[in-house]
Amino acid sequence: NAGVTQTPKFRVLKTGQSMTLLCAQDMNHEYMYWYRQDPGMGLRLIHYSVGEGTTAKGEVPDGYNVSRLKKQNFLLGLESAAPSQTSVYFCASSLPYLTGNTEAFFGQGTRLTVV
Amino acid sequence: DAKTTQPNSMESNEEEPVHLPCNHSTISGTDYIHWYRQLPSQGPEYVIHGLTSNVNNRMASLAIAEDRKSSTLILHRATLRDAAVYYCIPKPAYGGSQGNLIFGKGTKLSVKP
């Protein structure tokens, strides 16, 4: 059981380049999330999805786009990377928080450096 | 969203109990209290959650104050592997954006051999 898998694990981009981070989960979860974590900080929510074909903005969505074409995949895109987007990106998934009685599962992270 | 206050850091000796406090004085009556931890260079992992009663699982115990304005995560015997940042997160009992996990800075726990 792989859980939540993020691809790639590391990446260096030049300013202005674009890239897509892939998150895949095999737990049939409805909800998926993208967070970023800067040094010494907690995680901040970028975008999330409550189901296939549905996405919504989180706390820090600017400069990012997302797509959820398949239930098991959640893609995070950077159209024109900036040094301020240097961070560690985490994907997570969960069952719907219908009762608050559920837990989220996180991937191992993608370390992105924009030079 | 309910605000939380946690110590920036704590230290413990290996094989001793650790009590990690969290204040959440603005918590709603229907918010669950979740705890996650993040080991070095890893994604967060779920530890435990509760609503009103004290809770136990294989990883830890959660003691919730009677007025629910604070809680304490208890590691009964700290191991070196428990060195991590621990996050206390109140979470509403419904879905949508209100159900998202909002992370603070957490408490960095160091465990000495």
C-alpha cells in the first residue's frame, strides 16, 4: 500500500520555467491538498480538492494552478517559477471531513529550488 | 479558525514521559482536536485526535481539559524516534474549506539519549 506518492522528490528550476508536481493516492480518498512549507514554518495550504473535477483556493494560491482530472491524482502547476516559490511541497489526502473524525495522509514532499 | 498556542520547543530524556501542551481557548464546541507530528525531512503524520474525552492509541494519549480550552499530548516513554515537530490542530466536524487542516508552527521536541 503506497499511500500518497509525490513526483518528483527534488527539482531545481530557473526563474520563469514551468513545471508540474504530481500527487497520487491509492486510498480512494475524496479530498486532496497541496501545502508548502518554508524553513522554520508550519505548512500553508495552497489549493485543495473535495472531489474529481473540483478545486478550490487555500491560504496561498497565487502563482499556482491545480487540476484534479482523476480521483487518485492531484496536480500542482507552476506556470512561471519565481525564487519565492522555493519551498518544500507536500500533498495530502483524506476521506471527507464529514464528522471531523478522519485523518489526513501526507506524501514525503517535493523539495523545489528556483534559481 | 481556532487559534492555538504551543511552546516553540521542549526537551525530554529518552524513556521518560513527555507532556506537550496546547492552548486553544477559542475552540468551537464542535471542533475536534487533532495532533500531527513531522519527523525530520518527512511529511506530517497523524498522531491522535479527540473531542471531549481523553483518548489513547498505540502512539500516544490525549488529555483534554474539561472546558476544552487546552489539551495535552502525552508520549508515555519518549524514544529518539519521537524527536519531531508536534502540531495541535482544532478541526471542525464538517467538510468543505472549514475542514482543512491549518498548521501553526508547532512544538519542536528534542529527545536526549
